Amino acid sequence: MVDHHIIENFLESLASEKGLSKNTIKSYSLDLIKFFEKIKNKDFKELKKIDVEKYIRDLFDKGFERSTILRKISSLGHFFDFLVEERLISQNIIKQISVPKKLVKLPTFLSTNQVDKLLKLAKEDKTSQGIRFSTMLEILYSTGIRITELIELKMSSLHEKKNFILIHGKGNKERLVPIDQTTLETLNLYLQIRVEFIKKKSTEIWLFPSQSSKNGHITRQRFNQLLINLAIKANIDQKFISPHKLRHAFASHLLANGIDLRTLQVLLGHEDITTTQIYTHVLTDRLKKTIEDNHPLARDFK
């Protein structure tokens, strides 16, 4: 039988030493639980390469997305690295396995016209609920922050003049994100009615408090629900709609308008610029147009 105390120690190390978020740690935990259930809780010291390979084949047979399978393999790899570091096993068997290559998919994102339509429709709702949602929507698109970062914003996250937001991102890393004047005006309008959402003293710290949420702030699920309802109203295909796709739209639209990758990396809170480079297809299109508009040979054919 697998010793679950060791798994708990591993998860604790992810939080204390690597500073991973609660959501990421929960994903690791679920991946490990599912894996050991599949191998009938065989002790990790008894595991062989063939056990893991069979587990991976089963994931493919069940139709899991390649990205999901890679995440599960990564979870196992980090766990076995931990076991090696603790000298509970001599080698990480995951490293002996040929991992399927990840297919790089270009993100699907909203056009500027679609975003404009969403923002305009959201602002038509003049109720307190509508003002709160439209403010969140505008902040999400104008800053490119993650949905978790948005719902967990505190009043203390607002800069003195409110033209910057202090974001606590992945790994508890902080970054300052600027707010444009239009979004600042929307935020100030919301702050005038924010008190209507405060019923308990414990919710006062949150920028977007909620009396119905056990966390004290509006939930990611509630925001998603409102976003989907708005998409239906705007007659926009739901495959284009999610908080993460708004983040993609933010990044792609900025690149199309001339921002450099390094600055975008900082705004998105990416630790490694290779993560940001998924948007280079936008840069490629922009550079191609720049050459077509400015190169002497290209101009000769106009």
C-alpha cells in the first residue's frame, strides 16, 4: 500500500518550497490519487516502468487531451523527483519513459470587435450586479490578468491613485499592472456602489465581495456563468468565450498594436518568455505587413 503521509509531505513541499498556488497543488493531488487508484495502490517502491507506461496508454485510450496527459505525467515526475531527494527510491522511473511531444496549439481569441460588443452590452446593465460584472470584464481584458487573480483582488491591491493594481500571481510573485483611464473610470463608478455587496465584515477586504460565497468574494464559477450569458446575448460562439480567452485576446491585441514580447511577458506574469512566445504568430503577421509596407522591393509592386 502507498504511504499517503509521503504524498502529503510532497504536497506541503510544493506550497512551502516552490510556492505553488492552491489550485495547482490540488491538481497534483488529484493526479496522484487517480494514478495510485489505477495501479491498485501498489507501493511506489514496487513500481516498474511498465506500470507507468500502461497508465499512460489507458489515458490515451480513454480520449484524454494530450495536454492533460502531459500534465499528469509532469505531476508524477515531480513526485518521483521528491522521492529521490528524500532517498526513498534510487531513481525516477518517469525519466525512463518516452513522453509524447506536446502539440503547440495557437490560442483561439476574440476579435477587437467582439470584445467591444461584449463590453458595450455588459455596460447596458445599470444594476449593481451589472456594474460589478462589467467592471470585472473590463479589468480582465484591459490588464490580461488571470481570472483567479481577478476574483482574489483586495482593496489593498489598488494603488494610491488606482492607476495600478498589485497582482499576487503564481508562486506568490507580485507584479504591478497598469490600468488605462477608461477602465479606471469604470472602476471608480463601481467603487461607489461596492458597499451594496458587503454584508459581513469579513468580506470588506475584497475588491469584489459576495455575500453568497464562502470565500467572501465572487467565485470563478459565477463569473464564468455571467460571461457565457453575455456571449449568448451578444450572439458570439461560446467556444471563443472564457476568462482565459480574454487573456489571450489582451495579449494578441497588444502584440498586433506594437508591444514587444518582453513587456508582454511582464504584464502576463510569465516566468519564462517561451510561454509568451505562443503569441509570436501575431508578431509574424505584423512584421510581414511592415516589410510589405516599407521595403523598397515590396513598394515597387504596388
